Amino acid sequence: MPTPLDHEFVRSAARAADRLAAPPAGAPDEDPAGVTHRVLAQRVKTLIAAYRSPESALHGSERAVAAALTHLRALRAVQTDTGLFAGGDNVQSPPDSAFTVNDVCDAHVLAAGAGPELSEVTAELAEIARAASGSLLTGGVHTPNHRWELSAALARLHRSFPDDRLLGRVQEWLAEGVDIDAEGLYSERSAVYASIVTNPALLLLAEVLGRTDLLDAVERNLATTLDLIRPDGTVETVHSRRQDQKLSFPLRPYLPHYRLLAVRTGRGDFSRAARLAAAAGIDDPDLLAETLLTPDLCCALPTPAARTLPRERYLTTARLAARASATAQTVVYGGSDVPEHRRIRSGLACNPTFLRLFAGDAVLDAVRLSRGFFDLGPFRAADTRRLGEGRYLLTETLTAAYYQPLPQDRRRDDGAYRLVDDGRFSASMAFPDRPRDEVSHTTRVEVDLRDDGADLRVDISGPRVPWALELTFRPGGEPQGALPLGDGSWCLTTEPLTYRVGDDEIRVEAAVETGEPLAGPDRSDVLRYDPGQDYTVVGGTDATTGNRVYLGGHGPQTLTLALRATSQA
């Protein structure tokens, strides 16, 4: 018996496409001035998909065809003599052009199957695609996911315009191995690039090349992502090495991948994720074209599987733990790249948030710990250990040095010593040649995850330095029991704090085990977040926004925190 179709899904995809396609189709001769090459190609694909789909209001519309031709002329105008496209920060970029060529090639497949009415569109698309193929064949990349986007473009070009050289280049990129780790995370650990670039590219390559191992990689990534889906319909990104590490990223872009693999494998957990991804409505204009190119997407989903609770997952490669119960969902993170690389850099995991807690609409978005130790920035665990189920130990030891005079055989009469970075700052001091007196500071955070929250024990040892623990709550409520600091933030001492949003709340109780009492609201010099000199030297910050509550004092100190969630969700 054939699998039934999900007509409402297809109609929703058509409505999303029409929202993008209707304005240009309404003025088909209007020049799309200032529109980037990637948007131009996307509009063309969507216009053709709308023309092809019986569910679209633009089905068979001559105005949609005319608008597609107008946009193709604009796209051809920004295609350089190399076949690559002008525009954007990356100059003459093969991977950036590959994004556009992928849409051009998909549009070509749709147009070529539509009959003589789209013959001119088909010819224009073929000209643009062929002009780009040479530069994509020989071009390079500069991020891990670019390899797969570029390979997908080459495979699509071969699909429409067969050329063994294109397949040979794809095999050359794939011979490097897909950068997926033992836990199912790609090397960039990014929800944005997994959902928008890598997974769709690998699915396409699996189809064109008949590579089931690439399909398996996508399934592994999607399976891991199941444990990173947060109660608010977003995907955890604190461990990412890309721009999304400080953003909230929705589950929606994962919809076609969860849906396709749910249909093909029968996995009920993927079906549940696909429904969650579509729960807020479908707004992706690309989906309609995907349903035409991959008809399995139109099939009805298998019965979704209920999520087993409580549930805990520890990703050893990212050093991230996620625990979910009917009351709360908590994330513990100790996988920053900064302790090893001693710098803030694009492509490194830099987010200093080490804990989040969701209790329905009451959300503790970030727990961070600042220390005033040589301006080296907030706590980022260099070592994370799982002590047992639900129990984790995060540790970081910082070391700075005072340097002694150079040995006699290393001195120079002209005083011109090497400019060297010592991991904290740079100077013409030939640091490696000098004896050094080291000063160390160690922070240990023990976390015990519970079904209703978490218990924390924070131990700060070393010289007497100021510290501040920052709790950032998502806007929507107001801290009760904390003392206002007058700048939109609050101070917590030994009184319990309650943060309530509707019927949901998070309660925080703090106690000092060893060390001096917690600082009061008169100590604004302590009760603040310090991003560290890598940010402040250029006038920047990675500070959070929201309702911020501080606890602070001077170490050495040992502090306990009890976080308790009450949720009606």
C-alpha cells in the first residue's frame, strides 16, 4: 500500500513559498536592484517551484515566469568573468558562489521538467551554471562546512551537465573525511551550519553518489541534536565554534531533514522532532521546491515517539551535559577552546556560560563566573569530568607570571628584543628567555543535576582576588528577594531569590561554606561581569543581556548554590 501524502504540509510549504514569490510576481518587470546574488537565486527557485506546484497561488502563472527571467538577468549581471558572483565580504568566493549555484541547479531541474513554457528560463539557468562550473571545479574554501557546500554544487552541476571532472573533484573533497565526531557533532559544533549547510549538502551528495555513509552521518547528527532541543523550541548552541554560540537558534531549519529521515527510516523520535520544528508554522520558502525535488518529503510522518523522561546525555567531545525531566531542563557546559588556545578567536568555542536552566517560561539563560585575576576573563573550564550520573566537575587553573631580568647571554646592547605573546599580552621582552615567577588561580565548579534543577559548589582558590557569579534570567519576570543595584541588575546575598514568570519559577539559595560573607549592593566594584582583556582592549564585550543577578566577594572562597525549578508546562 502506498504511503499516504501529507497534503496540509504541502499546502503550508506552498503558502510559505507564495509569501516570497508573490511580490516579485506582482511586478515581474521591476528590476531587483541591490538584491544579493544568493537572494536572487533563491527567488528564482521559489518562483519556478510556485509555477510548478498545484498548491501554489502562482501555479502556471506567466507573471511568475516573467519575474524569474527578470531576476535571472539581474543574477547574470553580478556574475563576473570568472563565473563567480560579486558581492559580500569574501572576495571572488567559490563557496559563497556555491550557495547560489546550488539554487540555480535545483531551479534548472524544476524548469527543465516544466515544458516549453519555461524553455527560456531553463536556458538562462544553464548558462549561469556552466559559467560558474570552472571556478567551482578549481576553487578553494576557508571553513569546514564550505567543503560540503562546494561539493554539493559540483554534484548538482554534474547531475544536470554530466562531467567526470566535477565528480572527481567531489571525491577529492570527500577523501578528507566528513568532520563528524564520535558523538555525532560536526567539527564546528554549530546548529546553524549543520542545519543550513552540512546536513542538506551531505543528503544531496548521498543521493547523487549513492553514498549511504553520508546519509548515516546526517542521521547521527540528527540523533544527537534530539538531546540538544530546548523546551523553547530552539537548539542548544553554547558549545558552538561559530557565530551562533551566543545566539538563540530555532529548530525550524532542521524540519526537512528530520521529516525526510523519519519518512525513510520510520523513526518516531525524528517524527516528533519534525513536528516540533513545524509547531510554530512553516515559513521556509525553500520547502516547496524541496517537496518537488524530493517527493518523499510529502509523505505522512510516522507515529511520533514520546520522549522518555527523565533523560540525560553527556557529549564527551563537546564536554556538554543535558538533563531533561518533566519539571526542568538543565545544560552544563565545560568545553571551551579558550583555555587551550589562550585567545578569543573566530572558529573557537568561546562562550563562558557554564549552566542553563529551563523551567517552562522561567529561564535562567546563563550562569557565568568572573574573576579579577590578571584580567584573564571569566571562568571557562579546561577540564570537565563526569563523576557519576548527573554529577560533573568543571576545573580551570589560570597562571600568570612576573618576569626576571634576562640572563647575561640573552641581553642585547640595542634593547631590541623579540615581540612575543605570553598568552596574556604581547611585548618586546623575549619572554621565553626570562626566568619567571608564576602566580596561579584555580576554580572548581561541582554540579549535581536533579530532576528539579541543580546543586552547585563553587570553590575559588589562590590569591585574594574579587569574583562575581552572574545569573542572567530571560526577560519576562523580576527577581524577588534580591536587592536592586540601580542599573537593571540585582544583588543576591544569603536571602533566597525567586524568579517567576506566570506559574513557572526558579528559586535560588546561596550559602558561603568558607571565606568572607557575600558582598552587598554597595560593592559595585565587585558585582559586575568582566569579559577580560581580549574584549576590553578593543572596546568590546561578550556580556549577556536580560535580568542579571550577581553574587560576589573576594576569594579564596567556597560557595554553594541550590537551583530549584517549578513548572506547570
